[in-house]
Amino acid sequence: MLQRLLPFLDWWPRMNAKSLRLDVLAGITVALVAIPQALAYAQLAGLPPYYGLYAALLPTIVGALFGSSGQLSTGPVALTALVTAASIAAVAPATEAQYIASAIALALLAGLFQLAFGILRLGVLMNLLSNPVLMGFVNAAAILITLSQVPALVGTPAPGTGHALSDGWFVLSHIAQAHPPSIAFAVAALGALIAFRRLWPRLPGVLITVVLLTAVSYAAGFASHGGQVVGDIPRGLPALALPEFAPDAWIIFLPAAFVIAIISFMEAMSSAKIAEIRTGTKWDENQELIGQGLAKLAAALSQTMPVSGSFSRSALNLSVGARTGVSSIVCALCVLLALLFVTPLLYHLPLPVLAAIIVMALSGLINLHPLRVAHRASRDDAVAAILTFVATIAYAPQIQNGIYAGILVSLGLFIYRRMRPTVEVVEPDSDQLMREMPAEAPAGLTSAVGIVRFEASLVFVNVSFFEAAVRHLEHQHRGLRYVLVSAASINRLDASGVEMLSSLQDSLGRNGVTMAFSGANADVLAVMERTGLARRIGAENFFLSERAAFAALASRFAQLQVPPPQAA
């Protein structure tokens, strides 16, 4: 119980000098990436860049202490930042203070959602968001994020329509008004980041790029020539305080907070699963929900934006050899040192460089391969993914509506397929029945037997479909004497199914037709026993397999064909 409440107590048995050294190295390495990323993702969320450093401090420590994965790196991430900005844009706060208060409100509400899900052991609810829907949303969101960074890349103010497509097109169509030094910094940053990724992947390319281009910006007087820079960053720690916002915000932001809770956990979950596969250490989805929820509450307490588990930084953590959450605590301590001593050096950091960092991070999010796999696996998955992609683009900046649309479509298709499951009817005298009938079957049996194979649970959403198949079989074949229900694939039977089977049993019996079952599993048989349906059907009409059913029905049919003895 104590380890469940305080999961970080499990670190000690796994800790030794070697693991501690790897954790410290991993923490420092991740911090070199996390600091510039934090500044960029805060800008993406629409907040002053230094709020990203606040999000990489206390929330990172809390997420590590109360989560279940030792390699998961919690902090600001691109996808959560985008949804945060889109959710706040829908409300259109009038001032920067109101905007910041809205971001804090989202962090608090999303954290409460995740904490409640974890405490109530509702991690299974994350399955409502299927992988095709998530991939459709992520690809659309990555495109929207890229377009939203175009103004910063070229040094022009955004039109502010709220729609990334129209804003991006406006900037591109007025490219002649762009700021050449900003374009130069953006191109230099993109070129450097690509070079580091391909040629020197082990080096902290993001940090080196930021340091070099910030020095160039200072030397060239980029800010004095109209360039946009980070500017003054308050030195010191964020004030810890309970968030203050109007009660109406609870209602306004609840849907967006729910989406952030789901999406951010899906991102964290993907990282935790990879870490589990590579390290063999177990993770618990409900405990991770608690850890991520508390991290978001810590973000709200720190007066900053919602956080999540970062895929890229977690992968870096894993590659360096992190064993426990000590690596995340070391990373947070490095951020603390940056807040205390380094912030004056970030004044001349060009905003086009931060935009380039965001665009490079998105290159890993745009991935069409899972969409192709979804299309090959299932038409329903492909439809859900495409509709999610289109809805996310169409509803921008309210991109959370894309997730709602995807979930509704996927659930709707799921229910529709359960209402119309695969049902195979083998009719009397058909070639298939003749091939399946045992050779010793008496003549005429093939005209008296029909088979119904039902490939789903027999529940309220599809009982009418099953009943229609049996009724059709009976009406089309007047010589029918036996309906064999091949029940091997029927995993569940509910009250509606029992009522329907009872009605069929009565009507078939009145017409001289016997209904038999083969291969029914223990759960289905138990329901039939409890409801009295098994007694009405008769124990003699239940068989272990179709072959056993054929043998028994052949024997009965043969006895029916024997003429009665003549009277003396």
C-alpha cells in the first residue's frame, strides 16, 4: 500500500553506483534538450517562452515521483501545447493575464481528470481513443502547428484569424513583406538542426544551435533591426499559488481539459510502453494516470501550462541508460540552475529559432504509415482516421472537435458492425452442407438441416439480425426439421438474447422444427441455465461440436424414417 501511494520508494532496490551514474548522465543530457524545447513549446502554447521553464521544473519532479515509468520524461510537449493554444483561442481572452489564467485552468482541470481516472482505476477508458483516430489527429495537428509557425519563421505578424490554414496562406501570399534577417535565422536553425540529427545525433544539437544563434543575434544586433527575440526573463522561481480564475472557466474549459487529459496520456503511454519493452520494467497505466495528473496539478500550482510525457525526451532518457526517475529530478535541477543563473543570456534568443525547433519536433509527428496500415487492416479504421484528420483541419483552431468526431465515428462504426455481425447461413441441400455432412448420414437429412454460424456476442444490438437469419431459413425451406446454431463464436448472451431465443424456440417448435446448439461456451451455457432457457431447449439438443451434432441428428432422422410396425 505504501509503495502504491509513494511509488518512488521502489527506486531504492534497483539503485546502485552504476545506475545512479547513468541516471545523472541521462538527466543532464535530457536537460540540454529540455531547456530550449521548453522555451519553444511555451511559445507554441501562446505563453511567454519562460513559462516553459516553469513547466519543466516542479511538474517534472512530481511526474517522476508518482509515475510508474522510470524513463518517462514529463514536461512541456508540442501536442499538448497546441491543444492548449487552440482551446484558449476559442475563448479569445482579452488580455495576456487572462490568457495565462486560462492555460493554468486547463492544467488544473486536465490534471483533475487524470487523477480521478487513475484513482478510480479507469485507465481502460484510454482505449476509447483508437490508434487510427489518434494518428489522424496527430498528423492534422502537426500540419496546423507547422503553419502556425510560419509568421515567426519569416518575421511577420500573424493575421490573427484563428485558423492556421488561412493565417499560413496569408503570410505566404505576402512573403514580400517578410523580415529577411528572421528568414536567415530560421533557415540557419533548420539547417543546423537537420545536420545535427543526421550527422551527429549524439550531440545536443538543439542546445548548440540555440547557443550559437543567440550569440550571432547579440553580435549582429538582431533585436535592434526589428527582429523578435525572447526578451527579458524573470530570474528566479515561479510563485507557488492556487490558481485563480472565474468559476465560468470550469464549464467553458471542461471539454478541452478532457481532450488534453486523453491526448497527453496517450503520448505518455506510448513512451512508457516502449520503455517497458526495452528495459523489462513494468509500468501501471492507472498509477501513471495519477502521476501525470499530479504533474498537471503541480503545473497549475506553478502558474504554468499543462504538461505531459515527452516522447522525444523519454527516448533520449532511455538511450542514455536511465534506470529510475532520478534522471528526471536531475533534469529539473538543471532547469532550476538555468532559471537562477542563465536567463539573462537568453534575452537575444531569436523567436525564429524557437519556431524552427518546433517545426523540427513536428517532423517526427507527421507519419502516414499508421494510416496506410489502418486502411489495409480495416475500412472502418481508415474511415475514422480520415474523418478525424479532416475534422481536425476543418474545426481549427478548435481542434479538440476533431478528437470528438473521431471517437464518435469509431464508436458508431463499432456499434454498427456489432449490430450487423458476420452471419453464415448454410441452407438445406446446398453444396456446402453436402460437403460438411458425414458420409453415413441417411438420405434426406441434407434437406432437413440448416446451419446458422454467428460470429459475435448475442446481445441487444444484434438479436434482431440473428432472428431474421433464422426466420429467413425457416420460411425459405418448408421441409426444414433442424436448425443447428454453431455457437462457438458467441462469447456472450444477454437478457435480450435470451428472450429472442425463447421466442424462436416456441415458434420453431410449433412448426415442428428443433433448434440445437453446438460448441456453446461455459458462460453462454451458464446464462441459459440460470434463465431456464437450457431446460426449454432440452439437454439433448446441446452438442460439443458440429460433428457430434450431425451424428446425433442423423440418428434421430433415421429413426423418424423407419415405418411403424404393422399390426398383427
